[in-house]
Amino acid sequence: MKIKFKTSVVAVFSVAILASCTVIRPGQIGMKQTIGKLKPGVLESGSKLYNPFVSKIIKINVRTVELYQVLELPTKEGLNVKTEIILLYHVNPKSAREIYQNYGLNYQKVIVESNFIATARQVSARYDAKELYAVDRKLVEHVMLDELTSDIGDKGFIIDAVLLKEITLPQAMTQAIQSKASAEQAALQMDFVIQKAVKEAERLSIEAEGIRKAQLIIDSSLTEKLLKYNYIEMMRGLSNSPNAKIIMTDGKIPMMIGN
């Protein structure tokens, strides 16, 4: 009986020790609450002992948190676009106490998520669907980040980034954008063909002008005296040639017969 009693005492004592010990992990800070009242200061990471009958340890995550949402966002022209959007934020360790006192442990749902959705809808309504889809996505992300920081930054939350991951436009608008892109591509191709034809016409014109000028120069230089001189020189060359030949001429145009 004594052994069983000692064993029971040890077991109860061990359970009590375990129940009165908790671990605050890296990336967390703790606060001790006794009989409903928070003690001053915060608890850093490590194991902490407390009286579980009158106290508890409140743990707040101060690491960066990813909040993922799929939202139907309005646009400037009155359309709704399906958007996958991510918020990266973290709790300012210096404000953890005030955040817990004001919003409890469900602070993400109570304050962060609600403001995030409202800000995303307000900002998207200033832009056309096409701007959200391709043109100004980075600008929209920065505007959302700045406005959300203005809304909840003074409440102890630090906004790290807002990311528009995927935007799905209405099918009719997607087809219209694709048709416009195809038309723009065809117009660019036609401009290229026209420019190429113009350049080729310019090249041929310059080439023809060069040939014409060359012919004018040749024609202006072919005088009767020059032609006679060239004729005499040709005849002299023929006469000095060692090959046998027969030259027939009417005195104007020579014709050579032979090898």
C-alpha cells in the first residue's frame, strides 16, 4: 500500500509540474495573466513555470504570417474580377500586449482580415479590369500596402507585402483583350511589311538613278574622235598579234576571222 501511495503521489506531483510549465518558442512572446489581470512586461522564448490554478501564459506569434484570400473585387467599370491575393504581415512585439487587450487572440479575424478585404475592394474599384490584370498590378499592390498600413499600422501590425497572385477576368473581357492583342499584332506586322516595301522602292529608285547617271556620263564621253581612236588602237593590237587571222572591213567596222 505504501508503495502504491508513493507512486500515486509522484504521479500527481509530476502531472502538476507538467501542467504548470509551458514553452514559449522562437517567434513568440508570452504574457502572464493572473486572475484575469495581465502582469507587466513580456516573456521571452524558453520554458516558463506558472500556477495553472490562478494563472495562464498568453502566447502571441510575432513571425510573418501569410493571409490568403480569394476575393471578388469590383473594378472601375463596374465588373467583378476573381482575385487570389496574399497579405504578409506580422505583429509588432512592442504592441503585442495592446493587441491582446483590444482584440484578443482572434486579432487576425477581428482586425487584420476585415481591414484587408475592405482595403482591397476600395483600391480595386479605382482601376479598370485591364489595369489590374496586366498594366498596373505592382502599383495596385503598393497602394493596397500603403493604405492598409495607414489603417492598422498604428494598431500594432506591420504590413510586409500585398501580392496579387492571380486575376481572372470575365470571359467576354478576356476574349476582347485577346482580340485586341491579335489586331495590334496584325497592325504591327502590316506596318513592318509596308516599311519593308517602302525601303525596297527607295533602294530600286536609288539604283535606277545611279544607272541613269552612269549612262549619261558614258554617252557624253563617246565622241566621234574617241571612237576613231579606239578603232585605231584595236587595229594596231590585231596587227601586232602573232596569231594568223583574216581581217575583213568596209573601212568602218572590222571583222576578224580565225583562231
